[in-house]
Amino acid sequence: MNLTVTCMKTRTNESSDSGGIFYITGTPIGNLQDISERMQTVLSSVELVAAEDTRRTRNLLSHLGISARLISCREQNEAAGTEKILHALSTGLDVALVTDAGMPALSDPGRRAVKIVRSHGYRIVPVPGPSAVTTALSVSGMPADQFHFEGFLPSKQAARRKRLEELSNIKCTLVFFEAPHRLKATLEDMQRHLGDRETFMARELTKLHETLVSSKISALRDMISSGVRGEITLVVQGAASGAPQMTGETEGRLRELVSCLISAESMSVKNASALVAGLTGISKNSIYSLAIGIKDQQT
């Protein structure tokens, strides 16, 4: 499609005095019916679409009957992609930036492109769309007046555990993205460093096989199979106000105490958990989960 810049200005009722306009454009996170009229207008009118994955975006544009020119702008080539965007804007062409799903620059490519384009003085216009973060929060039942969006935790276990330790005292709701193949290990590390908190898993949001699960971290970990698939958002309860949390630093000492009570004092898991929870102020559920693990190792 070969539309002129004048056509673009007329259809979107927006204008720029210094080159083209850079549209940061949201796209559906799953269900294509979630696309807005404004998204379609922008995508059908711009001369260039910069996409995280050109194949996925081509499928979306084909569904909408749009044949815009596509360039790649993903994490691995964002610098080169940004140069192409700047060149297009400098010649008066309008550009839309999209990612595979949701809003660009939220745990997706786009942040550097936005910053560089702004530094060159071009106009940047957001075209808001669906977000897995707010969609998951809205159905989680957890407080959303304040929340901490962490995105993806480090893939390496040591770095992941260190980061969870740093997050363990944040009192507002925590929101994470996670890859399916790391989900079980991440839940295990969350229980270890955050305690056995309430959590909510949203998998494949708005898609055919959408799955929404609300449970304790330990219960969710136990129900997760190694073959889980799809895009995953985790919403985790914040640290309880004034209540001590079991962390990686304290777990070793607690483990020794619980083990001693179970083996040397012949206490039941339930009674040992209740006693340690009463002495430390840490939730009984967190201690009980730790005690169950110790008991399993002893038998």
C-alpha cells in the first residue's frame, strides 16, 4: 500500500511539524477481537510497521486486510531497527511500533527506540491496547491500587534467587512474566524466598485455552506439570505488613529447628510447625511447607 503522508494526517487527525510520527501501538494479547478501531486506523495508514516478529505481525495485518511494509525491531537488532525508523521519520513517513502482543516496551523491545526517537525531536504518540499485566490483575482479586511489575526474573537460578530475596519485603502486589519451561523452578524459588503466599496464575490470557488459577505458591507448584505451555503471568501477594517472612537467609536456621523438633523431640509436622510459627511470627503455612519437605527427606 502506498499512502501519502497527507492521507495519514487526515485519517488520524494528528499532525507533526518535524517529520513523521512514531506510533507506539498496542496489539491484542490473544483474542483478535480486542483490537480497537484506532489501532486498525493507525496500522492501515502508516507507511512502515516496526515489529518484534515480522511473521506474527504479518499474520495480524493479513487478518485485518492491511499490507503495510514491515521491518524487524526486536531485542537483538533494536539499534539497527531504530536507525531505519529514524530514517523513515526524517523523510516524513509515519511509523508504528508493535510487539508480538500487548504494549511495546513492557518486557518487550521498544524502550530504546522510544528514547532515541524522542532525543531526535520526533513526535511520539501512544496507541493504547491490551496488557497482560492489568488484565491479570483485574481478575486476580489482589490489591491493584499499588503493584510492582517485575517482568521476567533472571533465568539463572542464583540470580533469580538473589532478586527474589530483594523483592521479599515489598508490601504491594507483585506481577511477573515467566516462561513455561522455567515456571516450576521459579515457583519453588518463590516459595523459598517469599514464603508460601497467595498467588494467581494467568496462562494464555484471552485465548482459547485460557487458564486462571488462584492458590498458594506451593499448591500451584504441585499442580504444574513439566509440559505446561503458553504465555504466563503470575500475580503474587505482597509481604504482610509487620509480619516476618521466611527468606533464604533464615531458612537454614528454621530448617535445623524444625528438623530437631521432628526427629529429636518426635513432634508431629503439625505441632512442630505451630510451635515454630508461634516462636518466630512467620506464617504457619510457610513453616508447615518447610516441615513437610523435611519429613519427606527423613522417611
